[in-house]
Amino acid sequence: MHNYNINIFYSEEDGGYIADIPDLKFCSAFGETPEKALYERVIAKQLWLEEAKESGMKIPEAKYKPMSKGKIICLNGVSSSGKSTPF
């Protein structure tokens, strides 16, 4: 199983949240909330990997590791510092 980094960000243009996996080209999902985007991303990842296997594509290794400069915000509403987040 590959553990890929996931980016979740708000898109003004789309009016919601985007969850993407940088290591899997074009693998992203939309949601009205960060949680919904993350849930949809689970489905998108599964479909992306199934299609890659069926078409004989090489499954990329997880390489993307962002450098965090600031708070890490968890979707459960509590940051890594233990403070409440806006979600």
C-alpha cells in the first residue's frame, strides 16, 4: 500500500475544497468541506490506482514530502498544538 501525501486547500474558483495527491498525476477530488473533499479523494485514489493497474501503468512511489512551516491542522478540529481550528 502506498501512503501518499494529500493536499487539501480551498478553491475560490470552484467554491469548495480540493484534495489532491501530488504523486498521482490528475488525482484530485472536490468537496464542500475539507472532510468531504478528503472522503471523495479516497474514492478518486482507488479508481486512479485501479485504472493504472488495468492499463499497465507503473504505480509511482510516494515521493512528495512537503516542508511544513507553521501549524498542522487536523480535520478533527484540533491542531497539533492542541488548539481548536476553524473546521
